[in-house]
Amino acid sequence: MRYAILSDVHGNLEALQAVLADTRNRDVDQIIFLGDAVGYGASPSECLKLLQREVPILLAGNHDHAAAGLTPVDRFNPIARISLEWTRKRLSERDTDLLAELPLCHVEGELYFVHASPERPADWKYVRTMDDIQAALEAIPHRFCFVGHTHIAMAASQDVEGWLDPIHHRSVRFEEEKRYFFNVGSVGQPRDGNERACYLIFDGEAKTATFRRVSYDLERSQEKILENNLPSYLAERLVEAK
Ligand code: ZN
């Protein structure tokens, strides 16, 4: 099976469209979305619709839960809070119901998918350091772990003795007996210094995983943020990618 694994769209329709178009050329059997469909960007409802139509497996992120009223927005920083309050007004009742019903994690054989750390998915803990990755892998028995949430693409392998090795290449071929951790990066608001939309292709047969970076109409996304009087920092951030 070849999977396209996406995360953190954050209401950026132009980035989502570009990524979905890119997956069509890559012979993908399954698409999985790891959460945060909404928040920050100017097209929350449109992104949800497109995700629902094109992506069979959708998981919940912390912004999705906040937009659906399951988590208080005062847990977020001021800019996220403003955008979440704006987002709530833009969502239909159907959108809100859909967001509230999204599952926190998904398992397919030896693959485990979740938005934040698998330790306690509803706590939305960030996986940033090697120690965090260690804890994440200890929390589950699966060989492969896929997360989002930090908006920073990252990968590591773990040998049989538990030693972790960061993976710095864009592509990796799996070694027998090793376990793997992937942060698939962000489609709609990358923060790893590369402004192009990010996602991961995982190929179970070829035993490889490859990060993809996709250019999109970033100026249009920025215009929509400004036209809707969302904080201008959210438009700048798309270019700064941090
Ligand atoms: Zn996010």
C-alpha cells in the first residue's frame, strides 16, 4: 500500500488543493489526514468539505476540537484565539458536528496515526525532541508512528536496543527490525523554514517514506487572510514558515 499522509491544513485551501493534486500523480492507495483542518487560514469550511470528499480517514487536531467547542479557546495564544473565534462563526452546524466526531487516532496493522503525541492523544502534547520521540514510541507497540501538530517535518528510526537516530534525508528506506517515527509536517502553515506545503508518502511494499514539498498559490492564501481581517501576522507567517 502507498499512503499519502497529510496534517495541519489550517484552513489553507490553496495549499490543500495543491497537495491533493500532487498525490494524484503519485499512485497513492490511501490518504490519511492527521488533524487541524481549521484555524489560522481563511477557508475553514471549504477545506473541511474538500477533505471530506477526497480523504477517507480524517483525524482530529486541537484546533478542530476548539472550533467544535470541545476545548476552551483560552488555552490558545491570542492570535490562534482570534482566528478560532472567527473560524467558529464561519462553520456550519454540519461542519461543527463533523469536527466534534473526528477520532483522535487510527491504526492500520503496524501503522499508528495521531495528531499529537500518542502518549495521551487528547492532551495534545508536542513531539519536538528525541526524548519526546522516545516517549511517543514507548507509548505504542506499532512499528511506524505518524504525527503532526508541530508543523515541522521530522523523522527518526529506533533500533532494537531502543537507540534513536534522527533521519536527515528527504527519503528513507526502512531497515528490518527498526521502528520509525515521522512528523509529516504541515500542508497549510509549515514552520520548518520551507514555505512549500509538506506531506509524506509512505510505501509499505517498497519499504520507503518520502517527504514531498509542494508549491501553491501562497499569495492568494495571504490575500484571503487579509480580506477577512484576520491578523496580518498569519499572512506573513506563510512566507516566513516559522
Ligand atoms: Zn496545527
